[in-house]
Amino acid sequence: PPGWILPPLLLLLPPALGSAVPCSPQPDATRFVCTEPTLSAFPTGLPPSTVAISVEFTALATLPPTALAGLPRLQELHLSSNRLAALPGALLRPVPTLRVLDLTDNLLDELPAGIFTGTSLLQHLVLRGNRLRVLQPAWFRHLAQLEWLDLAANALTEVPPMAFHPLRSLQSLDLSHNELATLAPGMLDGLKALERLNLEGNRLGTLLPATFVPVPSLRLLFLQDNKLQALPDGIFLPLRHLHVLDLARNQLRALELPPRSPGPALDLDISGNPWACECQLLALLRRVSPQLVTARDTLCASPPRYRAREVATVTWAGDTDC
């Protein structure tokens, strides 16, 4: 009968797609990459030769404390765009050679206090796009070689004073798109090597006069999309190497600028503010001669005779009586 023929034919069909284990490690490989959306458990059996792991865009929600055991050469760990809500405190102990850790776009609302105790060689730490509300100074105590720290797009309302003090090698700090309304005194203490600071998209209404004294090497400063209404006199005077300053879309009427330095003109974005085009502002712009970015959106709000005119045009006009 025909039914007798069917069972042998089934033996010729390929195995079901779901039966294969996604992202199986290869022996003696140095890099492991897995972007399988259905992956829910961290791969096991990675060879000791592994120097870089990328497990991203998966369903991974937890990591066992021993996930990285037996990987003494690991230097890069990329775990972005997963579903991690917590990390075990002992996770990084087996990988003292780790240089790069990327945890972008997970669900982390806190980290164990001592999680970075054994990773003193770490250079890049990315925690962007999580749910962190509080920074623990203990995280940074052993990270003297850290050069890049990205804490953007979390829910931080404050940064404890001196939290970053151990980070003497830090060159880039991103705190953009958090909920910072003020910067604590001493928040930037210890960051003498810092060159790039991003505070965009917070709720900053004011800054302390000495905010930037600890960071004399700063070259790029982003303060756009905050609620700044005024800048303290001389706040940017310590920043003699500043090349880029973004103050766009705040509520500023008067301006402060760093001293003019040799070399290229300062790239300055002050668009989207209600500028008072009085002699003080116009004289400052003439003296420093910055390169105004988006000049068409940089308009005077007062006095009435200059309302809606471009600040750059008024600055160099001959009818200002200044």
C-alpha cells in the first residue's frame, strides 16, 4: 500500500530547522559572533583562544556568574541590544585582560558595586540606553586606564561628587539624554585628560562658575537641548583648547565664550536661543570671531529693532552704535 512507502521517504527530509543549536562555537577560533534573535542562553564551550565575543540582538536575559570562565585572553565583550536586566557580581573576574565592554540597549537599572574590581585594564565602557538611575563611585574605583565612558540615554538624576575622580585617563564622557538638572561641585574632578564632554538633552538650568576648572584639556563640549537661562561670568575661561561648543536650543539671552586661541576658529552653535543683541554680545562675537554653525537659526529676540534678524548679520553691521 502507498502508506508503506511514506516512512522511508521521511528519512530523506532535512532535519527540522529548530533542532540546530544557534551560534555553535568553533574550536581554536579567536572571535565569536552571534546575532541569533532566538538565543536565550549564553553560549558555552568557547575556546580559551577567544579574544572577542559579540552576542548582540538576541533574547539573552540572564548571564551565569561563570559565563566567561576559561577565557583568560578575552579583550572585547559586546552584549548590546539584548534583554539583560542584571549582571552577576563575579561575571568579569575570569577576564582580567578585558579592554572593551559594550552593554548598550539592555534593561540594566543597577550594577553590582564591585563588578569592575578585576578589570583594571578596561579602556572602553559603554552603558548607553539602559535604565540606570544612580551612579556608584565604586564602579570606577579601579578603572584608571578607562578612556571612553558612555552613560547616555539612562535615567540619571545626579552624579555624585568625585565619582569620576579615579578616571585619570578618561578622554570622552557622554552623559547626554539623562535627567540631570544640576552638576554637583567636583563632578569633573580628576578628569585632567578629558577632551570630549557631552551633556546634551538633560534638564540643566544653571552651571556653577567653577564647573569646567578640572578639565582644562577639553576640546569638545555639548550643552545643547538643556534649559540654561544664564551662564556664569568666565565659566569657559579655563577651556583654552576648546574647538567645539554647542549651546543650541537653550534659553540664553547673554553669552560667555572661551578665550580666543591660535589655530582654527571655535565652532559655535548658539541657535534656538532668545539672544539679546546688545553691545556686550556683539562685542564678544567680534572679539572671539567664532565660526557660527546654523547661523540662519541664530536670531535676535531683542531689542525690537533687531528682532528676528540673524545675530551674525547684526554683529558685523555698521549701525549698531556699539
